[in-house]
Amino acid sequence: MVVNARGGIVTVLFTDIVGSTELMQRLGDDRYDVLRRRHMELLRKQIAAYRGGEVKSEGDALMAVFVSAVDATGCAVAMQQEVDRHREQHDDSEQLLLRVGVDAGEPIREGNDYHGTPVVIASRLSNNADGGQILVSQLVQRLVGSRGGFDFHDLEPRTLKGILEPVPVCEVGWEPAPEDEPAPGTADAPTPQLPLPATLVTHQPETFVGREAQLKELQAR
């Protein structure tokens, strides 16, 4: 999926697995690679569900961009919920902890890749986050505003590698998805039902016009 092909403002999201090297050493390369591939599949499913575009992946890290900051934040929450759901279903030896960083801006686009300060900040926030944590810049919080019902918590500004000034940061709170609720972006997830336009709704009492004789006959019968 191509996001903002002509450039412009986008929201950049980075993910990473905490302690991936140690986990790989403990499980062995082959077993860890199967786990990593499944993990990336879960993340990509959420990117698609929230109308994002994958830019690149390297090892167990992934970069995606979104036209909407609301979609990017929703995707970050859905990713954590999906990884948490996957963790509940697997042995303790295969536990993955995801960290996510998000920033917004107008990065430099080069082909299918992006460069510039928003990319660096999102990447650094991901590296700065703890397992299970979503860190977003205050700019992302402002862009989202009150939409989406997200739970933002202001944190102390973070000093990020390569960034001259401390970056105002928020954490996005999230809860595990209910057990009986299909994971967002899956085939079993409910599809939102949109109401019909008023002109197509046919159950109003004024539907029949100029049919007095016919209505009287129906009532009589």
C-alpha cells in the first residue's frame, strides 16, 4: 500500500522486540525465526487494518507510515493487544514483548523510503520504550486530540540520541482485548455497519403516497 505518494505530513511508527538477541540465543535460530515471522505477520495485519503502509523491516524491527495520526495510534494499540493475545496462547519460553514509537511530521521521501527528523524520533522513541509500552511525541497527541478515545499520559521530556532538544513525550495506555472479541484486523472481527441514507430507508409511515383507496381495502380485509 502506497501512503502519501506525493510526500507531505505522515505519522511514522516503529516497532521492536525487547531482548530479541537473548531470546534467539535461548530458543535457537530456527525456532526463533518461526516466532519472529509469526510476530511480523501479526503486525502487518494490523497495519493493513488501519490503512497504513509498511516502509521496511529489518530483523525484528518494522517501520510503517500512516496518513492519519488517529489510525497510527489505533494501530499501535491493536499491535500491543494482538501480541498480548499471542503471548497468552504460547509457552513462557516464547514470550515476546513489543515496544512502539510514533512521531509525525513531513519527512523526506525517497522512493518507498522516508528520512528526516520524524523518522529518527519515532525510531528513538521505540528504542526508548519498555516492553509493552507505546511512546508517542506530544505532536502526535495534539494531532489525535480527543478522537479515538485514547488514554494519553504525559511523561517527562526524553533526551533522544542525535536529537538536540529533549522531546515532549506521552505514553498511550492500553488494555488487553476481551477474550471473546476477535482481534482487530482479523477475518472474524465485526465489520462496522453504516446506516442507510435517509432516502433509502423504507419503513417510515409516509412510504405510501396517494394510495388511500388501497390502504382502506387492506385495513378492511
